[in-house]
Amino acid sequence: MAIRVTFWHEFRHEKTVEKVKSIYPDGLHAYLKSCLECDDIKITLAALDDPNQGITDELLENTDVLMWWGHMAHHEVNDELVEKIRKRVYAGMGFLPLHSAHHSKPFKRIIGCTGNLTWGRNQKAIVWNLAPWHPIAKDIPLNFQIIEELYSEPFYIPKPDEIIFATWFEDGNIFRGGVTYRRGLGKIFYFHTGHEEVESLKDQNVQRVIKNGIYWCAPESTGSYNGDNLHQTEPILK
Ligand code: ZN
């Protein structure tokens, strides 16, 4: 069965900023969907201004991997929805936040951090592949170059399980730009690319990393255990 991905997108910049609209006329979520969807991956688009802020209970229940892009309206996301997302991740749903989702409510709630970092102008960047043996780095060269918004250390996150990519920036900064966590039964991969005013999401290596991330974040099993608290009423020994 194909991995059921929901890509939640704030989808505001493309409506209000001409430059962004010209790069992604239908939204960066629709653009990435057209690049990533295949027999193994089916993507449902969701946006902040949709009913229920794009995510109904039914959609959440039928999502294997939730992708997230937000920037200017993190504060508008409903706290109740954020808590539902956290619970689903703890029960096994994958979570793949991109770029400025480091400041999104779901990222901060699931990981347990402020997500603060240092940021600056768009510039040349080299993404270094620190874990070429890892499934997320499959078919990714040892390094590749993009234009991206400066994100820099210190990045206020708990120690990641794995640092898959670290990015060097032209201004001299470095950033742990591709990190994994496990929270509950769920797997999380944060990747820093995807500023709305540059075209890094059109880079083939960036798209491959995101696709690899979807495969890696997908739940490993569809078994019946969902992490619920169980009350045993009968002894096991007969
Ligand atoms: Zn940005």
C-alpha cells in the first residue's frame, strides 16, 4: 500500500508576495506534490485557511507521514489540533517539518524545545552528507550546493538521534540542517531547506532527501499496538 502523506502548508506567502507567487503559482505544497508523488507515495494537500485548518480527525487518522511548512502564521494554528498531531506521532505517525517549521507549534510540542536559531540573508550553501549509510541519504552525494536562507547554530533543539546533514553557509555559519528524532512510536525528520523566496525545493538532491525522508518516517508496521495504556484484568498465568 502506498504511503499516505499529508502535506500541510500555511499557504499565505504565495497569495501575498509576488516573488513567491511567481516561483510557486499553485503553492509550494502543490509543486512538491507534483515532484514527489509516485506509486509508493500519495500526497493530500492541506492548508491553514481550509476548513478545520486543513486537518480533520479522519484525515489525521489516515495519514502515515505529516509534512509541515509554516512561517508567518504559526500562532494561528489551533492548539487542540497541535495536541492531536502530537498524539498521532506518539502512536506512530511520521512527521517531516521543512524549513521554518522549526518554529511551528507541532515541531516545538513534539520535540520539546523553543526551536530558536540564528537566521539571515539568502546565500550560497553547501549541504554536507554526514551519514551516507543512512536511508535518508540514499543516492545523495557527499555534498551539494544550493541557495538558501541562512539558518545557523546555535539551534536550540534537544540532542538529535542522528545528524544526517549539516550545512555550511557562505557567510561562514554552520547548521545542523537535517536531524532525526523518535518520539513515542513516531519518527521525525527535520530538514532546513525550502525558504519561499529561493528555489531550493526545485533542487533534485533536496527533493530526493525529502522523498527518502518520507520513506524513512513512514510507520514500519501497521500492527494493532498504538501505544495506548492498557488495564490488565485477568492474570496471564492460568
Ligand atoms: Zn524562510
